[in-house]
Amino acid sequence: MLQMSVAHLQQICAHAQRTYPEECCGLLLGQLDLMTEQKKLVEVWETLNAWNSEVKEIMTSLISETSEKTDEPGQKSHAKSDRYWIDPKDLLAAQRHGRDRHLDIIGIYHSHPDHRAVPSECDRAMAWSRYSYLIISVDHGSAIDYRSWCLDDQHRFQSELLKVIEPSSL
Ligand SMILES: [Zn+2]
């Protein structure tokens, strides 16, 4: 279960709308209860989408699956409109920031411009276990849906319960 406040969700949706038609991405800083596996979001850490041709080459060589063939007719070459990449420097900065505040990176959020809030094969290949993957669906510039996902033991995404609460009950 991932718990966050209305304000957090609004911040993430605003970020997703701002970067449309490109994907936005960012980190979720918070606390993980190891007993209950519940995650509580404390801080939203916006990052730049660092996807570029260099990252694309690395990822294409890592993911050997047919859907990655970009030379097929009707297949668009992957760009920031359907891919995201968080610079490791941003990850380190967020970790450093969180350390003093007893916060860990508990997940990653990104947007799907004009696409459902369902993880892609690339999302799955890049995903880490234990993280929450929050996806915002942005339709024609407006955030219309949001869903959180977690990997299971077979490295498949399962829908995760997302609890959005008012700040007073945090
Ligand atoms: Zn995605």
C-alpha cells in the first residue's frame, strides 16, 4: 500500500501536465514499514526526464524483446513522449537529502502522455523490486488517472493499493 496526501498527488499531476507531451518523472521519498510493507510518501522529488539517445542504446541492448524494434512500420522511435530516465546523479541527490530526514526512496513516478496508467514492457524491465511505480495518465494535457504498481516475485507488475488522504490524517 502506498499512502500519500492530496497535495502530493496534486503536485505530481501538475508536474505531469507541465511536461506534456513528454513524460515527467520523479522520486517518491518516504518511509517504508518493513512489517506491513506499507509505504508513506513524505516528499515528492521532481527530476528531469534524462532520456536521450545514449540511454536508448543501452536500454535497447538490455531489453531484447520484439516490441523494441523501432524499424517496423507504424512504430515510433522512442523519445521522451514514451520513455523516461532518471539521471543517477538525481537519485544520489535525493538519497542524500533523505538521509538527514530519515527518508528513503520508496518509489518512482512518471507519466504516460495519451496512454493508460499501465506499465510498459520497458517500465517493467527497468523496475526495481520494493519500489512503488506510480503512473499518471495524461490525456490531451490533463491528468485523468493515476495508478500505483509493484513487482511480484516473478518480476511482474501487480496493482498496488493507493491511499490518498487529507493532510490532517497523516
Ligand atoms: Zn511508462
